[in-house]
Amino acid sequence: MVNMVEGLVSRGYIVDEYCPETADLSFLPLDAYVRKTTVILFNPLGVFRKQIPMLTPYITAARLSRDLNMLAELGRRTAQFINHQDYDLVFTHDCQYVLFPDILRFLHTKSLHYCHAATHQSLRVQTMNNDQSRTRLLGKVKSLYYSPARQVYPYLRYRQAYRNLNAAQQVLTNSNFAAAELKKATAIKAQVCYLGVDPIQFRPLGLPRDRFVLSVGAVHYHKGYRFLIRSLAQFPEKKRPALVIAANNSDPAEMGILRGLAAEKKVNFTVRKINDGDEMVKLYNRAAAFVYCPIREPWGLAAVEAMACGTPVVAVGEGGVAESVVNGETGLLTIRDEKLFADALKQVLFNPELAARLGSGGVARVRSHFTWEKTVDRLETQFHELVHEHRAL
């Protein structure tokens, strides 16, 4: 979001920021670009941490439902304040609690929402927990008993999120794949506004390529790292590249599974935490290839960053990456098959001419399609359409 705000401010827009106190204002702060930041008090109860037999899931459901009601009231009060200001437009982003912020329902000012996390799986109603012991009689009884507690919050969250999103005058999302998923889950039609990179920062540096492949993203199950390790195990052991994952956060349980799998498959596996953008650019430039296997990722900005650095991409061609990476021109795409993925990666690692051609193609594609300047161009077009329509009424 910071790149969007920076681009808008550079074009003469005046931006004020509103966010709940649960937001991490230290992560990509907007202080340098916004006129003011208003922090809204919000103290959620969250999950009930004590273990009380038969009651804990029901207490948690009640607490989380109460948090949804608090969010709605917070959205109403914030919208009421904004409605009395002289704003042309309210530009909202996803909320970690309810996904689509409640403020949308109460605004009289024109609103545009950017949906970052639109997948049918993430948007549909899901239960809060899956009992792995359902095949046993006791497990079935427990599942039936806890079922209401595990269903009420997801249902209320989905209903509230849908009502909020439906109130937005316009919805943007980050890929055609995400737009289709959003329509499938909510029947709402979104416009596509691709996210970009800064080609001045993310660029080829001419560094020698090292004997490792790079992937980027939090260490969680849906990032597909298990598949990636099993794919690398398809290489002969002496020719097997090391795997480096750049991740700023991780699920400890998933990390343990990956370390065990890597040891079993004899894959050299390292996770690095990188907070500096320039250091990240160097890592992209040193990697022999960028490998990307998330499960139905809506966009996948890391693949675009890798292409901008001239690093050939090998990816599972699903989700947004099928729109950013052009198979055979900027990288190689495969289905989610470990052998096919390994074969594609072998082509890149053992054919320097192919790797160089794909890397050059990636740089050209990013500079022509996926820069922040082009992202802000699309935003500005949507802004003008909404504001013009509002003033014409």
C-alpha cells in the first residue's frame, strides 16, 4: 500500500490515513506521505486461551462474535466522522479481522476497496477447526457437540464481510484469477489493478549466480514448500541445488515439517529473514533461479520482483502467477507435478542460454506491465471515474 500512497501523493493527491490500533504502524509506515494518521481505538477479545472442558470453543465463538460487533460499531463511528470531512474518496484495504472493513457500509463518501486476498477458499464459509479423529466414535460425538461453536463465527464473519464489500462503489483486486474467485464467492465483479515493483530498485545487478534456488514468502502450508522440497529431491544428489527461502514470518509447526522433510530428502534447506530491500535485490540477483509453488496465490508479487531482477522463474502455473509469468518467455510454468517441475528447473539450471533469455524477458515484461507507476495509473483512472460520477449526480 505504501507504494500506492507514495505514487498518489507525488501526483498531487492529499491523503489522510485511518487505521485501528491493532494495525502495525511500524511495517511500511505511511508517515512520510500522508497529511495525518488517525488511530482508532479497538481492543479485541480474541481467542479464549484457557482450556475449560466442553466450553472453550463456545467461549471463543462468543468472544470473536463480540469482536465483530465492535468492529461494526468502530466502522460506523469512523464513517460518521469521515462523512463530515471534505474528502472526495475513501480508499480502503483488507482488514485482518473481517477481511472487508465495516466502514464501507456506513460511508456517504464514494468508496473504492482494494481486495488483496481474494480466493474462493479464503472467502467461503469455513468451520474454525477440523477434528482429525472423526473416524472414531468419540471423535464423531465431539465433532457434533462442538460443531455449532465452530460454525457460528465463520458464518457471521462471512456475512459481515459480504455486506461490507457489497457497499463499496467499486472493488479492485490484483489479478483476473482473484477477480474470478471473488465473483464466485460473492457475486461481486471487481476490476483488476495489478501490483507492481520499483524497477529502479529491483533490477539486474550483474552479480555472478550462485548454486541455489530462491523462493520468497512466509513459511506456511499454502506456500507450497513441501512440494518444492520433494521436487528438488528429483535431482541427482550431486546436482541437487540448495534451497533458500526468504521469509519474515513462519509457522513453527510447518517449519518443523519442512526441516524434517528436507533432511529425509537430503535437500539443503535454509530460511533467511531479510528486512532490507537492497539486500533482497542482491539475493534475487545471486539466485540461479526463482522457484514459486504457492497454492492458488491471488497474485504473487515475489515472482514479479524476481523477473525485474533478471532471474528466471520456474513456477506452478496457477493463481496470479499464470498472469505475470509468460511460459517460455519470462519463465517456465508447470502443473503441480513434482517430476515435471524438476524437469523444468533442470532446463533452466543446466542451460545458461535459456536462463539468460528468460531473465531478459522477465525484465522487459516487468518494465512494460508491472511497475508501480502503471499501478497508480490504474488507480487514478478508477478514482476519476468514481469522483466524476459522484459530482455528476
